[in-house]
Amino acid sequence: MTDIQALSSLAGLTTLSLASNRIDDISPLAPLKKLDRLDLSGNIISQLSPLVLNEGLGQSDIIDLRNNPLSTISLTTNIPQLEQRGALVRK
């Protein structure tokens, strides 16, 4: 799977596993405010700004980003922003 655009309208999702795909664009996840568990491990994601834009991600939410080629900005800015909001980020 590479295109997750269809997920952007599923506002009620609380758990989403997209592990081990070829996803690089996670912007469709920005409007999914009810997510509390998100597994994006094993993809080709470098930019995490859509997750930061998702104001629903925060306290006690779990985000798995292991095995992705994350950009320097994602590692040094975006992940700390998510962690400051209380998210547990696996990187």
C-alpha cells in the first residue's frame, strides 16, 4: 500500500496499523483526531509534520515510527513536539 488518502474521511478511527507498506505521504492522517494508537513502522516516511498538525495526538497516545527514513527535522523538531504533548513515540 502506498496511498492512504481514503483514510482521511474516517474521523472515528482510534487505532490504525499501517506497518510494513511503502507509505511516504501521511498527510491524510492529519484530520484523524481520535487516533490513540498509530503504527507506521516499516514504511518510507521522512516528514512527520502532518502528525504534529493532528491536534488529537498527545497524552498517552502511542505512535510507532520505527524503521522509517525520518528527516533530521522530524527527529529533532517534530518528534519532540509530539512527546511534549504526551505522546509515546517509538523511533
